[in-house]
Amino acid sequence: MERAKGYWIARVDVSNPEAYTQYRVLNGKAFEKFGGRFIVRGPAGLNPKGTQRAHNVVIEFADYETALACYHSEEYQAAMQFLAQVGEVDLVIVPGYQG
């Protein structure tokens, strides 16, 4: 049986564009190393319930363990110093569903 994919789901309101630019440069190194693939990378879209954010991002990984390894990697942790300055950020890392 094939393993379920892993996903990062992020929702972001950018109040510091310079920090966001630096974050994106550095996070790209981690995503490349761990095979992260953007599924969604764009504007808000429809938000019928909950807090609206300007950007929604979904990144797919080979499996949940790889998604976690990317988050904990030296490359991503270097990017995190800039993410803390970006603005409002929600990030969850979840396993895919194989039902």
C-alpha cells in the first residue's frame, strides 16, 4: 500500500513584504531539498467561515514524515527567523487521507 502524502497548509497576512521576500528565498531551499511541491499558492479565494487571510498555500510532500523533516530542517529553521517578522501566519502540517 502506498503511503499517504504529507501537506503543509499555510494562511498568511503579510505586513512586512521585505521579511516575506527573504522568507521565500530561504524556504525554497528547504522545499527543494525535501521535494515539496506547491499545490496552492495564491490569493485568498472564497472564505465562507473563519478568519480571512490574504494568501493561502498548500505544499505537498511524499509523506507526512518528509513534511515534518522539512519543517525541522536546518534550511527551514533559517527561514523561520524571517517568518516570525512577516505578519499573521497559520501553519499546520497534516498527513494525507487514504480512505
